[in-house]
Amino acid sequence: MEFVDIIAQLSKNSKPGNREGMERFAITADRVYGTGLPFVRNLAKQIKKETDGPGERNALAKRLWAHGAHETKLLSSIVAEPDIGWDTVEKWLGSCQNWAEVDQLCMNLAGEMDGAGGKALEYSKSGDLWRKRAGFVIMAVLAMRQKGSLDAGLSEKYFKAIARESTDERNFVKKAVNWALRHLGKLVDKPRFDEAVALSRKLAASDDKTARWIGKDALRELNAKGPPKGRNAAGH
């Protein structure tokens, strides 16, 4: 599928009236087709079927992101291959306009790339809103997907990053920090569940209101879920 055909599909299925609904969820962008994520995902599947190899997909992904519309950015994150490189991902992060673009970039692409674990830590120290959110979203993604295979040393560094950044009151940061903490607590070994609960309790007792919110919300979910059970509970 050619670039012009993709844009034609987006234009044909455009629903400008959806912009208002998106804005209620804090998804704002300069250019919006309003097609919805399910349409974008289906279109991405079609694109991947009709393109030959990583090189062609990556070239198309770069052109789609450069187009600048919210939906073409989401398409880029799905169409691109993990070998596209961190320079491109960082460039794209710099032009994200909302949390949804950041999250889709991390879930569809960055979380699948070599070096994602280290990049999460690097981004978590950034002062930039979207780059910092990306760091914690990648942590959550890796915890969700790797479960028991996530390196124990890396998860320990993630807990420290969560504690360090728990007082950042920016809404899109604190929610990502909370997300990372909750999913690290859902790993299949009990020691990391216990560590997540302990950190959540510490944050819940903090004098800082942002840290308290992160801790209490995570603790509520972790307590409801309970510790891991079965042969993996001891990390075997």
C-alpha cells in the first residue's frame, strides 16, 4: 500500500466530530482524522501485509510520522520495525502531542526494541514530559510482557526510579509511574510482589500528595490481586 493510498483511506473515513470526544480524554493534536484506534490498527495490518520487509516498512513509517496527523503517528508506531533505531524513536518522542501517541509508540515499538530496558531508565530521568512518561510506560510494558523473565537487577533499578520520581506532580508522569509500579508488582515472583507492596506502602505514607496517590492506588490493586501463586511464585 502506497503512502497516498493510506492518506486517502484516512481521509475517506475521517470523523472530525470525534475530536471533541478525544479531547475529553486529553488527546489533543493539531491534525486529527478522528477515525479511532480500531480503524488505525486494521489499516496497519493491511499495510504490513502489503509491504516487503523492514526497510520498506520503516521508510513508510517515517513518512507517515512526518505527515504529522495523530492517526498517522499511531500507524507509524505499528508499521515500524524494531530495527528502526533509537534515534528515530527519540525524534518521534520529541514531536508527540499527547499521551496516547507516547503510549502507542512505547507499546507498539519502543518496548520491542533492543536496549529498551536501559532506555526506560534513561528516559525516566528526563525533565521532558513525554520522554519521562515514555520511560515509565516502557517499564510497565516490559513487566507486562516479560513477566518472570524480566531481569531482577533491572526491576530493582525500576523500583528505585519509581521512588525517585514519585513526587513529580505532572498528571501524565504520575500516572505512568503508578502504572509501572503496579505492573512490576504483578511479576510472577513473590519477592518482587513484596517489594512493590512495600514501596507502595512507603509512598502511601509520604508527606507528598503525589507520592501518596501513587502508593495508595497501587496498593489497592496489588492487595486485590494478591501475591503470585504456583511454581513461579518463588521465581523458579
